[in-house]
Amino acid sequence: MEKLDYVSKKTEKSRSFLIRESLERFIDELETEYEKREVKIDMNGSFYELLVDECKTPMELTTGARKVAFTMFSDEGKLYVLNSKGNTRPLDEKPANDFFETFKKTGSTSPITYRDSTFNASYFLAATQELMRRGTI
């Protein structure tokens, strides 16, 4: 509440005005984040196969929300993630493809959206954003 008092004093706006303004902005952000928006992506093959191919050269990525660095790479047709703790874990094909189907339907950048498909949504989101940045998808 000290910060609210500080901003109120500095801007000469009432606390109630600032609280209302903050809630409106936050709700607008939430609406944008969770609003269903279909993403049109044309590609041959599955998302998993694309990642395996693209990650033959390891991709250094960062998760969106927590900004945690990790490396996604492939070896002998399998996809892996090397997390920030130095642990290597395999990423399975079905959850990867399920994630991507949900992404195409919703366009959501929130890992929570994908909790029914995979526990690795943060990794897949970062990879998807990188592939979009590159123009691969």
C-alpha cells in the first residue's frame, strides 16, 4: 500500500481512482492473454518433426514468464531439453503435437492453457515463438 500512497501523492490522483485504473489495465491484459484467437499456420509434417529437424543445431531459448534459459536439441530423431539446472529430459511426440494443436486454436501464450496436453508448455511456447520469429512457421 506504500507504493499506492506514493503514486497517489505523486500523480495527485485518488487511491480509489488508481485502484480502479490498475484493475482495468490488468483485466485488459488478462483478456488479451486468454482470448481465443486462432493462429493460421501452414506446414508439412508434425510440430514434433519440425522441432527435431530445427533442433539438430541446439536452440538456446528462454521461457516467457520466468525468463529461465534452456536448450532444446535433437539427437537421432528424438527431441530433448537441457534445463537451467543442467538436467536433460526427453520431450515426447504426442504432447508436443497436442500442444501445437491447442496453440493453433487459441494462440495463447500462457502455459496454463496447455496443462491438459503437457507439462512442458513453457519450452514449447519459447520454441514456437522462435520458429515464428525465424519465419519457419
